Amino acid sequence: MAKIVTVVGATGAQGKGVIQAFLNNPAYQVRAITRNPSGASGQALAAQGVEVVSADLNDLASLKAAFAGSHVVFGVTNFFEPFATHQSPTKAMEIEVQQGINLAQAAAATATLEHYIWSTLPNAKAISQGKYLIPHFEGKNRIDAYIRDEEPALLRKTTFFWVTWYHANYGFPMFRPYWIPTAGKHLQLANYAPDTPIRTIGDVSVNIAPFVRAVVEQPASTAGGAVVLVSSEAYQAGEMLQMWAAAKGTKAQFVRVSGEAFREIWPLWAEEMGVMMEFWDEYRERSWTEPNGEKVLTKEDLGVTGLQGLEEAYKGLEL
């Protein structure tokens, strides 16, 4: 009998990749959770043999119904949707935390559940001893704490999944390289140093699949609250820009500006992303560690191979 893998955020970048990890594998039946099963994305999934089910992250009852019978659940929240709607990091965190708790409670109530994979991020506030609070990290960290403190039975089945930088982040205005005709090159403005290390998953919809498949196939080492670093490569910020330029056959220059100027150019959004970049700039390799020193599993630990390189991903990226 095929195990049911239920994927939250099935039409998003992470969800699409997770579905690909199990699609056409007779050992698994994929169930996609979306608010609008009748939409074009939902119908496309159904055409591939995916069971498409309606549920809303703000509605606990709908999630419990959608998770019924699941053996594996992949949970993810989208901070940036309420952030864009309310133009407030505080409100976005409030909404995201409740959605994440709803997911955890629905997963905990699923009698057939064997494995819960929760897409989250490192605890920047703890790592920096309170210096850096990154709202789109912090909301997820509060959900992490809920699972660890309030859902011990679920914790025994949980993998904390740290998904790193997307290649498509260059689509955000504050990361986009802008063409300057008089310079004959693209300029990327940054409030961080060009040697800031950036962990990346590249094209997440491609490279997340082997990670989630490895996690599900190795529950003895990945469940029980283990943390997995979902990263294919690491580059310096300036090096990453030059890789993008080479892939696109153009020239690019990294230009560092003050944090104040960065925030003034893109109010609110640059502050949200800028604090993340300042954290990475200062804490570097420590940025993707557990503050208590516990082991973080890497692609090498899981035996993940065959990942698409960032340069290849950039060739297909349209900004």
C-alpha cells in the first residue's frame, strides 16, 4: 500500500520540488494542499496524478481533514504573503506563527503520521545573543519552539528543514542587478561586504527533491528533531554576482552602500532583507548552526548527490 505524502504549499517553489521527489514512485501517493484546487496550478497537479485537496493554513479544522491518512507531511509557511498585505513585519510574524502552530497541531492529530518535515530557518536571535531579529526567521523559530515545548510526540517524528538562499532571490528589488547603460554593466547595491558567505540551494524547485527524499528514506537519523541544512553550495556574495553575470553573458559590479541608504532605497523590504544580510556578514559560517552546538546534517551526511549547480540555475533565471 502506497504511503501518502501530503505537501503544504504545493504550488509554491518548495512544494513543487517536494512533489517531484515522490511523483511517479509507486511507493508513494502524493497529496497536494492548496486553497484553490480548481485553479490552473491545482488542475495541472491533478493531471499528473496528484490528489489535490483544499485547506487553509488559517483554518485548523481544514488542515486536520486534509492531513487525514497521511504518513508524511511537508509543512511550510509563507511570511512574505502577509508581509506584503499588511506592510508590517510584526503582523506578518503573528499570522505566520499561528499558521505554523495550526500545521503542527494538525500533524500531531494525524494518527497515521510517521514523519513531519517542517521548513524553517536558523535562530538568528539566539545565535547573535539578541543582536539580530530577522522577522522572516523569527516567526518560524517561534513555531520551532512550540513543537519542541508543546508537542513532544510530534517532535519525535519531526525534521527541521533549513532551506537556504534561492537563486530566484535576485528577483527581489533589493537583490536585483540593475542595468546601467552609461556604465555598460549591471550594478548590485548591497549593505553587506562582497565576501559575505551565502549558503544556497540554487533552484529550490529542482534541488529540494533529493533532500526531502533522503530525509524520508532515513528516518532513524533525520526524525526526532534533527536539523537538516538544505544547501547545495556556498559562495561569497560578490562571487555569486559574477557567476550570474557569466551565466547571462553580461558584466556586473558589486557596490556596497550604507545600511541607512539601503533601507531608504527600498523602505520596509530592504530593512527585512537587510538585517538578514548584516547577520550573515557578521556571523558568516556560524549563521547556519545551532546555538547550542547540536549537529546540523548536511548533504554529505545524507548522501545527497546529483544537485544542479547555481550557475546552471542562473542560466534559466529571467528577471
